[in-house]
Amino acid sequence: MNYQVYLSKTAKQIQPSGIRKFFDLASSMKDVISLGVGEPDFITPWNIRETTIASLEEGYTSYTANAGLMELRQEISAYLERRFHASYAAEDEIIVTVGASQALDLAFRMLLNTGDEVLIVEPAFVSYASLVTMAGGTPIPISTNADNGFKVTVEQIEKGITDKTKAILLCSPNNPTGTYLNEEELTKIAQVVKKHDLIVVSDEIYAELTYDEVYSSITSIEGMYERTIVINGFSKGFAMTGWRLGFVAAPREFTQVMLKIHQFTTMCAPHMLQHGAIEALRNSADNVENMKNNYRRRRNYIVQSLNMIGLNCHTPGGAFYVFPSIKSTGLTSDEFAEQLLKQEKVAVVPGNAFGQCGEGYVRCSYATSMEQLQEAMKRMQRFVDTLV
Ligand code: PMP
């Protein structure tokens, strides 16, 4: 049977993630230290798990409202106000989703007509371009570079704008570079966005993890609430990746359309887990702070070590990734990652998985123990020494 004839053009167009390919290779080997994963090495704090267990014991196993439990939306609304000075009504401006991933999907499906262009600041999280394509849009990469720590400039954005541009995807702190855009930088971006009448899809999934500055959200900048769709969730800051819980916050004219899509595709996020999310927002500030302090120590260590090894690396302001240059080795990103894995059993992700401008770099995640990081740095030193 020729299955190809049954597949939609869009489905065929989607490329598998460059990250998965590497994980599969690494997981087939023994004693690998993985700096490849994009998730916290911490287990979800106990109070969150305990609340969820109690919720199951009490029998909360039914659907919730499509937008999520009102109590959770109220907590999210208070959290957005408290942390980011952003006002969103719990009644109709917040939807609880199945991870930030679903929130992104809803945003693009709600916004895009065939041919609408979305600017994607690269290096970028692997899902964005495919999500835009699946929603019928056209992803337009905007390249950034290491000289200014991968911070996108107004000029770079303006170069990508055409009369088909509808939105720009910003991710701060960024995956894979860790780059954080502060209020001053966001204010400049906001000016271009307003000038060209664009919408910002702001992926703030790493907002809890900024190490040098207090987080600033673009939605809190004058005139930006109207044109911002905030994507966030519990996966990273609260160490809850497997829970698959996120949320989207936007003006009701947007959320109410997203809610129609959400209701028909997903119905609602899991009931008992939403109770855990309420607990996360109410009583986890200390846990989050502890994890963040841990990441900060590891970030400082890995940046210093990589630079000492001769792999040039800027100090990122957030998330749990560093994005060192491997250009001095004369290898491509793919060659570097593959040879490092085979020779020294350290898994990193080739930078080109995150867009063309990621070539010449690799992504290392420091969401792993200090002991593992120290061993990984020893092995990387040995590997680089064999090359020069
Ligand atoms: N955005 C970025 C930038 C990410 O790195 C990830 C997870 N790797 C997601 C969104 C998806 O997060 P979630 O687990 O909440 O779906």
C-alpha cells in the first residue's frame, strides 16, 4: 500500500526535530552524560505532588471548564499581576492548556491565514516553525548573532518585515541561547511592533529562571497588552514538564477564539493536575528560588569552564542552556556533537537544530547535577585537546 498518497501536504512538509534524532542515538549508548535535555533535573516539589494525590483521593476525576478551573485561573491572574505587572481577567482572558506547547498551537491557529508570515527570532525552539506551518502560516527566520549575546536588534526585525507579516515570536529567556531581553531592549522591540502593527507571541516559559535581572514581560510595556499573547506554564520554573500544564493570557478578543479551538481539540487540561498547579502558584516561591539559585551556580561554572576549554561562550541571563561557539575546532556543529558523543560520551545538541544561524554552536543544558557537569567538562576538555 502506498501510504504517501494518503498524507496531507502539510504533514509531509513537517521535518522531525533535530533534537530527537540525537537523543535516540545517545539513549542507545551506556554511561552517557547528557547535556542535551531541555528539562529540569529536579523532581516536582513535594507539596505540589501531595496536593495532586489528595485531589485524586477526593475523586476530582471529571472534566473542568474548558478554560480550566476558575480557582486556577484566578491564581494565574494574580501571579501575572504579582510577577509581571500584567492584568488579565480570570473570567475570560486566561486559558489553562496542555503545556506551553498547546498554548503556542492555539495562538498560531487563532491568528494565521494561509500565507501569513510570522517572524521567528533564531536560534529558536524547534517547535515554532512547524507550529506556524501547521497553522497555515509561513515562518520567517530572523537571524541573531553571538557578538551581542544573540539579542535581536530592531534592524534585524525590520529586515524581515513584509506586507504579509502578522506576528513575531519572541522567547525570553531563550531556548537554546539562554538570552534574556530586558525592559529597555523590549521597549525598542515594542516600538517596531507598534509601528508595523504586529502581534507578539511572547513565549515566557523560562520567565522564572532569570539570574541577573528581574523578569520583564513585553506585555507590561505601554501599548503592548493589546497586541501581546503571553505563553507560559509550569514545566520549567516549577519542574513540572511531565504534568503538561501551561496557559495562555491575552485580550479576550483573542482568548475567546482560542477557547473555541481548545474546546474542540482538547476539552480541558487534566482536572487533578490543575489542583497541583494551584498549589504551585500559591506555595512554591521558596522551592522555585532554591532551584534557581542552583541553576545560577551551574551556569556560572559551565560558562567559565567552556571559555577555559577554548569554546567561546557568552553568559546568558536565563533558562538553563549555554550556547558556546565550536568554530575554533574547525568542525561543524553536527560533527562536533557526533564525535563528542562517540569519543567521550557527552551528549550536546548541534546548534543548527535551532536554525541556520545556530551552525558553529552547540547547545548544552546545565539542568543536570554539578558532579555530572564537572565530569562533562573534563571530558569535553579532553575531546577538544585531541582536535587542536
Ligand atoms: N517553549 C520553549 C522555549 C521550550 O523550551 C519548551 C520546552 N522545551 C516549550 C515551550 C514547551 O513547554 P511545555 O512543556 O510547557 O509544553
